[in-house]
Amino acid sequence: MRRFVLISSLVVLPVLAIAADSLEYLIDDADRLKEELDRMETEQAWDASDAADMESADLIPDPGLATEDAGRAGEALKEGMYVRIKIDGVPVDLTDVPKDIWFAPYVRSAADAGIVSGYRGENGLPLGLYGPADPVTIEQVAKIAFLASGAPLSDCGSELLNVAVEERWSEEYFRCAEKLQWAVFSDGTVDPLRPATRDEVVVTMLQAFKVMIRDSEATPFTDLDSSEFRAAIVTAYEDHVIGGYTDAEGNSTGKFGPEDSVNRAEVAKIVVLAMDVYGE
């Protein structure tokens, strides 16, 4: 009798375990189905909202006006508080880019142009985060410059000076930037993973758009003598692509900070303005 009970237990326990696993899979499948249906319904509503946004004259508002509108929290809540972009064709709210913050229109425009995007998780799905305060690396600047300007990546040859990017995603961008003699990349020694500086971003964007950098004696900022890219900064300033630092009241401090690191919010603005001024 004991043998029978023991054998029965050995048979029943695995069956129960398999059944439990199957039930768990079924529950997971049901949850995934519900999430997919909810996503499809939400996407349809977002598509209608996106169409209205694209027809608005306020798509790229003045940053000062955007700051003045910061108090309209109730209205923003009704219409959606955050900038919405599409990633892989699916609308995604960037929960760290409020619609009323100064860099919001630039992030939206750069994302619409396919130049910037939000972060993804380990599973490859969007996290709904842009990281506006995160630094931009040298290799990211290279990619952004090519995407924004439309500079060709073909016919760059196989020569690569910067061995640090061999077999990295940025290798083709560095190879072409070196061949085009972009100042930051030309000698192949720049660290691709370090944060880019403000003057490096400016000179790279101007060279990507093939802008004639003017040797001007103008001194719009008091801290340019330390930068080897002074002429590029002055050119971009005169073309209304960049500005300097301002104080809490919005008044110019007279400084540009050429060797300061640049973040993702600032790069989005520079890219959009460069496309507006220098793009075809």
C-alpha cells in the first residue's frame, strides 16, 4: 500500500507542476493580449492628437513664451503633459520632457526628423525617457551630425584612423568624418566615449552642413580665447544658431562656455536651429 501511495505521489506531483506552469503561461498570454488591445486603442487616439499638433503654428514656440506658459498646469494635464514622439511607429510620451519646458519643441522636432530618440530598456522597448540632462558623447555627435545634415556615408573607403571605434556602431561615422576632415575627428585620436564639449558640437555641425566658417573679429562672448574653434562659434552665433549662457532673469552673462560639456537638450536645440538655417 505504501509503495502505491509513493508511486502515485511521484506521478501526480510533476503533473501538478506542469499544470501550474501552463496556467501561469495562460495568465501571461491573457495579460499580454489585454496590454496589446489597450495599446492599439491608445495609439489610435494619439494619432489623432499628433495630426492636430503637426498643423499647429506653435510646433516650435519661442523658449521664452514656453517658460511663461509653465503655470498652465491644469490645461497641460488635460491635453497631455509631455512631449509625444513616435518610436518604431508607436507613440511614446517622454515623461522627462514636459511640453512647457524650453527644450520641448526642439526635442519633438529632432525626433520627428529621425535624429534623436528616447532610451530603450534591455528588452529593446522604449522607456519613455529622453534624458535631457545627460551628456552627449563624441560618437553620438558624429551620428547626429550625419543624420541632421544628410552628409553621405558612402564612398568613405576602408581606412580608419581611430582604432577605438573598430567594430563599434559608430565606426562608419568616424571613418567618414575622418575622410571629410572634420576637425574633431580628423587625426583619429579623439575618445569616442567622452562627453563632447559645446565648441566641438558647434564646429562639427557647421562642417557637416558645409558652412563657410568666417574669420570674424567680433567678440559676442568673453570666454572664447581658450577655444580653437572660436571662429565656428562666432559664425554660428551670427547665424542665430547658438546663444550664450543667461542668468535667472534671461539676461546674457556674456559667456558661451566653449569647453563645457553639452547635454541632450542643448544638442536638440542646436540641431534643429542648424537644420532651419543651413538645411536645404
